[in-house]
Amino acid sequence: MADPRPKTEPVKAALVGCGALAELYYAPALRGIQSAEPVRITTLVDPNAARRAVLSGFFPDARRLSAVDELNQGEADFAIVASPQKFHAAQTISLLGSGVHVLCEKPMAATVQEADAMVAASVEHRRLLSVGLFRRFFPTSRIVHELVAGGTLGRPVSFEWMEGGPFNWPAASPSFFQKSASPGGVFADIGTHVLDLLLWWFGEPESFDYEDDALGGIEANARLRLRFGSGVSGSLRLSRDTAIPNGTRIRFERGSIWFQGASADSVVVQLDGCSHVVRGALHSAPDQAGGVGTGFGASASTYSQCFMEQILNLCRAIRGEEALVVPGTAAAKGMDLIERCYAARRTMSMPWLTPDELAGIERLALSRGTRK
Amino acid sequence: MSFPKKVAVVGANGFVGSRIVELFHLSGLCEVVPVVRGVNALPRLSRFELPWKLADARRPEALADALAGCDAVVHAVVGDPRVIEAAAAALVPAAANAGIRRVVYLSTASVHGQNPALGTTEDSPLSDGQEIDYNNAKVRAERRLFADAAKQSVELIALRPSVVFGPRDRWITTLADELNRGVAWLINGGTGICNTIHVDNLVHAVRLSMSANASASGQAYLVGDHELVTWWDFYRETALGLGLDPATIHQIPMPAFPAKSWLSKLDGLRSSPTAQKLIAQVPRVLKGVAKGAIKGLSPAPEYNSWYLPGVAGPSPAREMVLLQQCAYRLPSTKAERLLGYQPPISFAHGLKGTLDWLKWTRR
């Protein structure tokens, strides 16, 4: 799978999907990594010419195509698939089949079946499939993983995770909110990130209980209670409807760590028995040679830098220099849990609804069945 | 008039608009078509399988397209004074183009000011020279709407609620936050009248307005809860509902506000339609220079490290001070007489549901 080409030769990349995500995240990220990795964007793919034109402002030399099957052999070493979710599987499988490595945006597919087919295509064509669950690159995520694995604060006991608020993503298309185009709402969107981390940290869940507020459409609020085989249990609350407290607390036997879900590089650490907590920005550990005068190393990666690191990771993995941090197989596990949660979903209790409305919910549920 | 079969809700993503959609749809009252400006406004609405439309409520052609096929429209757009006036100017022409006769506009009791004179009714003269820009925009919006409706044979009903509260309301979220932090405050011992209306009572008034006789149209209606609620009642019951001690609410003397600075007056002036037309003619570079000059006139705060960490105290805002001085209960008698309005939700029940919602967001 490794490509032995020297690093001095630019890696060629195609950007598939020219929506808000490509414009606001991938385009600046691809520019930002140039000093570390001279990636050349050869191709922009989107059926919408206006959106292609917007992205060509970043990459004026890139060829503009309306579909991935118009790519020439050898035109791209890897592709970033940032199109609406319903296109991920078909585009990714097509690209892998053409010998192109893929970084697919999350959620990686609309169904587990699709995700499995993507992984199978990756194996069959011996091409890498990475998924854009870039919170794995967050220093906060890494430090939790190290604490769980290393036992510095004792065994993990429980977690509480609340994240969300009024939706403010400048989506260019309504597909985010169409049941026909998105398998779910906030749970499939933010929940994908969170479940990926929880599975990474704590292993396979033993049991779960999931509820959301979808009433014929897709959910804006979701709540999940999880118990892992390791004994860790906790709850996840997500919203893209209204302001909720934002914070994640993971309790260990001898202390806890707190951070905001989307915060890459700052935490609060509480050591049991201490009167104060430590709140601050993460840095790398100090170089021992620096002596007592050096308390800490370089600043830890920021949110944007972590986003760039996932692209660098794929480039290095293509050259065989490192392993993929989020391979398709890992992302498929999270998809599987999300799909099982949706299949077992209950409607949240909504205490403000009138008896007429509650009767209406019954009526709607009877007429439409339970959403999968 | 029978209840319309298909109702468009413009501004369907806001606190009131989204509750209208939710209640009308789940109760099976009618087909509901939510209309919002952009896809960002869809999360709350996409919980339902509804044929939502995207349209800028300030553009009559776009709005008319979104309203096509509907029998009635409720206008619940929120925004700054410019948006309020522009959206009001577009509403009646759009409804007329779409063949809609019944239009319900969510105005506000603030057209009479935050502290209305004793004896105020819907017939009291309105001024667009008030201290609060929002009030002035709503006065001008109503005037425009009634004038347009008279010309276009559109049956317009404007509802004037005052303090609307309920689930998803930022008002209650802010109050709960202030109570939790111990910085909630009242003036005059909280004896001022808080002209509350629970959002479901307002939705009920919208519902009645949809099917009211044509003779009830062309008019504005004040609407409120059944009970007389003082600010102390409101704050006390909220504190108790959250398990907090009402004694922590600060009783503060009447704050003195400095006269409006010339900068804030300039800001108010800037939002007037005439000023907007003139500003549009000014080159962008010149605008940047003017903004920079104005910013440069604001004094920079001096840094001082010599202080002890203090206890945060009340921070009274001008609009809230005006509201808390209200000595008059706005009457719903006209709505009762002509629309048959009787609020179905008691204040106590409505507040409990609201606080239950607040707790729901925190677990």
C-alpha cells in the first residue's frame, strides 16, 4: 500500500465536494500544510459549477469536474471526500477502485452496510481509507486515552458529556436536514465524533439506552446512556436546537478531567483531595535536557492544526511513514453503534407538550412507524 | 370563518414561530409550512416531516413563492429594527400575490412603550419617537402593514403580546442564569406589573385569529395571561421552581441611566430607512474611515491589577428597568370580545412547563 516516492515530490490530491466544509475547512487546511507537505490540488469535483468556482479561488490551477468518474488515471494520489453524506460510499468506492487513497469526511456513510463496503473496497484495491474523525488528533483526546491506558488517576469510573447549542454551521445545502439525505441529525453529526472517542478510550459498550426528539424528521436533541464492559458508564447529551451546558467530565478513581467537547488543547484537571484544580492550555512535556528552568514544551496542537494533522497523517501513511490514526475500520465501529442506537430509539419525554400534541405524537408514530 | 387548511409560518425557527409550528402540527390543526431564511434555521423544524421553504422575508417575490398554495400566514419574524421594517413591508404584497387573505402579524405591546400609560388600549395613539428603537420599528411596521392590507384587501390581524415566556425562551434562560449566579434584581420591590403571556396562550390567540370573522380583521389586539402577575411573582416563582431562595433576589434602588450618548443616538439614527438609503450611497472606503474614527473616540478602559475578587452584583439594563416600572395591566378585553380569547394556560402551569423544559436542557 505504501508509495515509495520521495517526499520532495508533491502528493496530488482531489477535493470532492465543494460545499461549506471544503471552503471553510479543507481549503485553508490544504494551504496551511504546504510547509510540511507540499500537496498539490489537481482537481475539484462538484456537480455545482458555482461551488467549484468558489473553491477554484483557492486552487486556480485545479481542473474542475462534475463527477469523480471523470478523474484521469494518475490525476490524484488521494482524494478528500467532503460531499453530502449520501454520496460518500459511492464516491469513495469509485475512487478506491481507481487507485486513489481516500480521506472521507464523517459520518463516513449513510449505513453500516455502506461503511463495510467502503472498507472492503479499501482492502480489495489496496488503497488507504481514512475518516475525518479528527478529534482523535486533539491533545485533549490523547491525554484522556493516556490516562485511561496508563492509570495515572486510577481506573476510569464514569463520564458525562454535554455538547451543543443553536446550530451555526453555514451549510450550503439543506441536505443536513433532509431525512432522505442524512441518516440522522445531531447524533449522527456530533455523536459520530463523540462515540469514536468513547470507543477508542473505553472499548466495546455492554449496553446502551438511546432517546431523541425526532418526530417524523431528524433529531435536534439526543441523549445516550452507555455502559462499557470495562465498568465505565456515563451519559451523552447533544443538541443543535438550544443552549445546553457544554462540558465533558471523565471521572477516575483518584480525580477527574474536564474539557469542552470541541476544545482541542485545554483541560481542567482535578486531583481528589486537592483544594484547587489545574486549568490551562496543554503543552508537550518539557525536554529533560532543559533542566528545571523549562516547565513545558511547545504549545499543543490547536483545533485547526488537528484538522490539518489528519491530512498529514494520510500523506505520511501513503508513504508508509506512519499508520492511519482513524482508519475506515475504526470509523465503521462508531457507525455500527449509531445505527444500533437509532434502531432502538425511544422518543424523548418533552414535558412542555400539551395532551393534544402527545396524542398527535402517538398518531404520527402509528402512521409512520419507528425511524431506523 | 373555518380554520385554514394550510398555514405558512414565516420566521418559523424563532421561539414563538417554532412553537406555533410544533403545536399546530402535532395537534393536527392544519398543514403547516414553515418558512425560514436559510438552512441554518432548520434544525428545530426538521424534527418534523414538514414541507419547509427557504425565503428571505424581506423580499416580496421570494416570500410570495414560499407562500404559494397556503390559505393563511402567521408572521413571527424577529430581527433588528431594519429587518422588522423590511419584513413588514414585504408581507402584505407577498400574501396578496400568493392569494392569501388572512394574515396574522405578531407585533408587540411595546408599541405602547415598556411602561405604558394608565388606561392604554389598542386605540391609544402610537409614537415612533420612543427611547427604544425596537418599539419604533414595530410601530412603523404595524402602520405599514395596516396601510398595505387596506389597499390589497388582505385581512390583517396584529397581536400585541408583552412579556412572552415559555419553553425555548431566552428570557427565562437569562433569568435562571441570573438567579443561579445570585445577581437577579428587582426595582420597586418587584411591585411593577409584568404583563406576561405564556407562549401557548399566544399561540391560542394566533389560532383564534386564523378563524376569526372578517369583521375582526384590520385591527390590533393586546393579549396576555389571565392572572395579574407582578415582577416579584414572576421572579419568586421562578426561583422557587428552580429550588433557589427568592431572598437572594437583590432589591435595588432605581438606577440612574446617563442620557443616551451621541454614539448610541447615532446608532439609532443609522437604522432608520432614510439613513440606510443614504449609507448605501457612501463608498465602502469612506464607511471604514468613519467607523474607525468613531471607534477611536471611545475611551479605552485602564487596566488595574489592584483589586480583590469581588462578588458579582446586579447589572440592570435600561429596557428591563422600564419594564419593571410598569404600573398598568394591559387589557385583553378587546381580544376576548372580538376573537373569543380566553387563555387556556394558567400562569402557574405555564411557568412549571417552562422550568421543566429548562431542566430538560440540562440533563
